[in-house]
Amino acid sequence: MTRQETFAIVGAGLAGTKAAEALRTEGFEGRIVLVGEETERPYDRPPLSKDYLQGKSAKEEIYVHPEQWYAEHDVELRLDTRVAAIDRSAHELTTTDGGERIRYDRLLLSTGSSPRRLSLPGHDLDGVLYLREVTDCEAIKAAFATAEHGALIGAGWIGLETAAAARAAGVETTVLEMAALPLLGVLGREVAEIYATSRTGGGRDLRHLASPLWRGAAYGRRGGRDQRCRRPGERGASRRWQSNRGRRRRGGCWHHPQHRTR
């Protein structure tokens, strides 16, 4: 008797679920194990910063497939399960749930990405929220109901969409971004300037975490006094300042465009 081939998929998001669907569509008759650490069955993430966040769509609409689809297509859906180790030699996954071992013939990793977590004082205070999972989205929606003002870090697509949802809920929102303009690297300056105006309160509610030198918009402290950083060549800029182009100083105001806040 020929042993049944097992295809394991780690990451039960849209990519992992569509991979399982494609395997069945293409005629794969072996065992499919779809492992996800969330308690919700696979869902699509874009609505979490769009219609679902704004309350314009029902929760049932975010799911990739109806609940019964997985049993109908013989896909073993392991929710609330985290993979602790992968033994490539033995072709085995080990889960954190009692150390269960799942043997596989083929393995697909589709875990996606996660937002960068803050590591600065106050990062664990109430009201500091992240957006990745549906539970995060629901926590943010609940915060909209009581908050008067919010600060949002990251002016990419998700950040701008979340800011728009916050304003639609009546929450005054300030967007913090490292780049000179939102989506500058994706859209280019001309279109990015349009987004900066239309999505950030006419640009009034956009702040830079680390302003490029040429903007002359960064402030710091030196010798116990507030210091305004001037761009090299600007009146009042010292030679010492100019000689330190591209450097960043703690407690001062040397900011390089490529430095990131971690």
C-alpha cells in the first residue's frame, strides 16, 4: 500500500489558504495540513484597515471560505496552533501544543509579516495598539468609540487607511512618518504630495519621526537648550554641523534620512 503524501502549510492566511485550494483544484489527493496560530479561520487582511475597520462590512465577509469548506475539501485546519520547530532532515514539524509532531513530504511557509514592535519607554501602556489580526482591528474600533485624538506611526497604505477610518469615526489623528512624504518610494513625489494633502488633513496632521537634514525641521537639545537643526549651507549653520553631515547624535539633532526609529 502506498503511503499518502502530506503537504503541510504553515501560515493560515490568504496565501496559505489559497495554496491549499490550488492543490485540490490541481488534483492533489494527498493529506493537506493547514496550520495557523490565530483562533479565527482564514480571513483576508485588507478589510482590517478598510471597510471592516469602518464598520461598513460584516465580519463574515472577511473570511476566505465558509466554515464547512475545509471539511468538504479534506483540508485539516489546525487553528490556535504555533509551530515551534522544523526538522528538515526528518521532515517533521513540532507544535507548541503538547509537542505534537506532524510529518510532511512537502512544506510551504506562508506566515506573512508582522508590524515592528516599539521598544521605547511607554510601549506597553494601555492604548498602544498594533494592526495585523482581526482582534487588533476590533480593539482599534473599540478605541475609536472613546478616543478624541490618536497618533498613528507609519504612513504607508495601511497607516493612511487606518487614519482615514479614525477621522471618519471622529477621532483627530496625527500621522508620524520617517519619509519626507507618505508613500514617497512607491508613488514618487508628485503623487505622494497629493496623498499628503488628501489623507493627512491637508498635510497639517503629518509629522516626521526623523526629518531629513535638507528640511531643517528637526529639533533637539544640546547644553540644556533647544536647538533647531539647520541644513548645511543655511544661514546660521556651523562648520561643525556641516562636517557632521549624515551622522546622528543622541540627545542632539543630527538626523540622517536613512536612520530608522527602533
